[in-house]
Amino acid sequence: MNKTVKILLALAMVALMAAPALALESKLSGFLNVRGIGDNFKATNNYVGTLDDSAKIGSQNLVDQRLRMKLDTKINDYLSFTYYLEVDFQWGDEQYSNAGRNDGGGIGADTTNLETKNAYLDVKVPDSTSSFRVGLQGFADHNDYSFFAADMAGVKYKAKLGGADLTAGWFKLIDGDTYGTAPSPLDDVTLWALQAEFKPNANFKFGGDYYYYQNEGSQGYATFLGTADIAAVLAFNGGGGNWTANRQDMNLHYFNGHAEYRLENVVLSGWLEFSTGTADSINNNTATTLTEDLDVQGFAGRLKAATNFGGLKLALAGTYFSGDDNLADGDADFIVNPLATESFAFATDGFMIFTPDIAWNSVGQYGFAMVDAAWAGYGLGSVILTGAYTPEQMKNAYIKAGVGYFSSLEDKLAANDPRTDRAGTELGTEVYLRVGYRFAKKLDLSINGSYASLGDFYDNNGGGTAANTATTDIDDPYEVYLKATLFF
């Protein structure tokens, strides 16, 4: 064997021996969720929308499907990256298309529908408790996701300092240089976040959050300031202007405090939120162009008690969102949520109609109590009782149920503006039931149903704006679906 061959063989052996050390550690996880749905209404928006006369268009009977897969890859002890994808559609919707999202279940399939949820890099700082997450990632508030729970691009820093767990974030929600068909460098939307958690002992923890929603320019993520009712009142006192179309800068600040205390088998928890800020608008309907400011100041809070007895878990909670009965005075005395379509308010309670459905795929997120009342300026008060039971002799089975009463605090947004008048403040009562069984630890099969008895808030209002133009009372909504979820 000549010298050259020996050298090549030696190099090959070194490469083979080094290969395991260079191999990346990857883990694939996710779920496949399929639902067969039947209900008696169509909301104006399958994500979140108002429950009004347009909901009487007809029922929905369909199957929707969602696949989510997450690939976590560890490079070394300090570096890792994650890619999280999603594919969802309704059976029989579209095929051979690349025009939209949440489609591709039509005959022939072959639709461009692969969606990126997350793509980020994790960096651990050596010899410290600090870490950074950079890229498109999930982020959420600490008040039951009632402000936001969404994927967003930015940088998040986490560290342990003394007895505190700190998180600081900077997220670019809209960049005016790249957003939309007519980008403008003056249009930028940024979320600044600071979260702190303290745990003095095993039974008590508390924390505080601060969020600054900085909206520079007229561009916006969603329908800011809620509904058409609000836009009607803010039409420059009847001058015909469109506040939403002419809106300029928004600077909103959110302060949150939360706590949890455990006493044997009882857990007491709650949070308080205060928001303040301004929204500017240009009034072009006067002889001299004016800038008009809307001062924002709102309050919200929740108290919850939870306990368990063997296989039975119970929870009782009360929720409050402030309302405003005179929006025409230039003040918005309620929680303005510019991220309404990216929140998941109280989804873990288990309801399906008045608050968002935790099990939704691409149809039926809903949350009418939030969109129609809490974020629309009418305020919200609710009391709920929920339970979950796992039989002692059948650990893979479960029953979940709940009942909740929901009401607005106000039935009008302006004293002399009948366009926003509601017949009353009662939104209604919702009851739900979920029964399921998990096979082989990975396949969850369940039947889920919910019914809402509507109150006078949704009665015939005899006119109004786009958000409350009901000419007849709305039928009490219900929704039922069979669900199969495979976890991997």
C-alpha cells in the first residue's frame, strides 16, 4: 500500500470518527387535528367577528383540518434553532391554487399552503442565566391572553436576576418599508415588552408586565378601535369624517399585575390591567385641517379560584372590562386592543362562542363577548364555572363542562347617538360540554358542543350602524363538532 493511499485512509477514518460529534440533535413534534363541525350561524369573520344579523346567513357544516410540526435542532450547548410549520384547510374548499391561506382541501389538492409559524434562533450566554431568542416566535401576555397571544418577529431576552425571572422583548409588527402594496417609511408598528416574575416560596408567585404599543403613521394591523359602532361616534361629531381611515399615530401603554397563591388544594389567582395612551386623527372635514386626539384609559381584571377533589377539578372566575357610555367626549374609557385578532382571550376556560374556542383550526375562533362588548367600548362583566373530571377507573377518559354568564356594562357609546344603542346589556349565557378518550396515549377523540342563550344586547335594535343593524332577533347560536387529534 503506497503512502498516498495510507494518508487517504487515515483521513477517512478521522472523518468517520468525527461524524457523530458533528451530528445535530433534532426533535420533531406536533399534532394533526381534524374536526367535523355543525352549527346554526355564520359569523362575519371566522377568526373573530361580531354576532349580528349577518350571522343569520345560514349554518356551517364542514370538516376542517390542521397540521403543525415543529423541528427543534440543537447545535451545541449554547445554540439551537426551531422551525415550526402549519398546514390547514377545509375539506373540499380549493385546489391548484396559491392565492390564499387556509385552503387546499379541494379535489386534486396541490395547493400552495405551507405556512411558517416560527423560525428562530436560541442563544444561551455562557456562564450566565441569560438567553436570547431571535426571529419569528410566539409571545403572549400574562392576563389570560386577553391582550395578545401571537407569533411575531423580534428579539426576546430572558434572565434570572436575584429572585426575579425577567423577560424583555422588542417586536416589529409592521415595517413601513416593506408592508403592503404601498409601503411608507412613516408607517411602523412596534411592540415593546417587559415582564417580571417573582416566586418567594412554593405557594406564592406574582409578577408585573409592561407593554408599549407604538404605532407610527396611519398603517395598522387590524381594525383599530374595534367596531363600526366606535367609528360612527368618532366621525368628528357628525362632520362625516372617517376616524379609522384618517387615523394617525397611536401610542398605547399597558400595565399588568398578576399573582397566584396555593393553599392546600385551592389555588387563588388574579390579575389587574390598566391601559392609557392616545390615538391621533386628521380631520379633513373642517376649513382648517385639525389633529384630534382620542385619550385612552381603560381597566380590566380577573379573579379566579380553582380546586380539585380526586379526579374532579373545578374553577370559578369573574372578569371585568371597563366601558364608556360617552365616547363622543374625546375619551375612550375602555381597553383598546389593536391586537384583537391576535388575542386568545380566556380560551383555556373551554367556551366556544362568547370567548375563543381553544380547539379551533381555521374556522370558528369567535369570541363574541370580547369583540362585541369588551373591545367595542361597551365593557364586559362575566362569571363562569368550569369543571373537568377523569374517572378513577378510566384514566384515559375525560369530561369537561362549563357555564358562563356574560354582560356588557353599557348599552350605548354616546348619550345622543342612537347608532350605537343596544336594547340592553345582557349578552347571554353559554354552556358547553366536551367528552373525550385518549387511545394509546397519542390519539384523542372527543365530541364537543356549546349553546348560547342570547340576551337583550342582541335584540332588534331598530337601526344602527353596520355592527348592530339587526332587523330581527338573532337565533341562539350553537356549535357541535367531532374532533380527532394525533399528537407526536
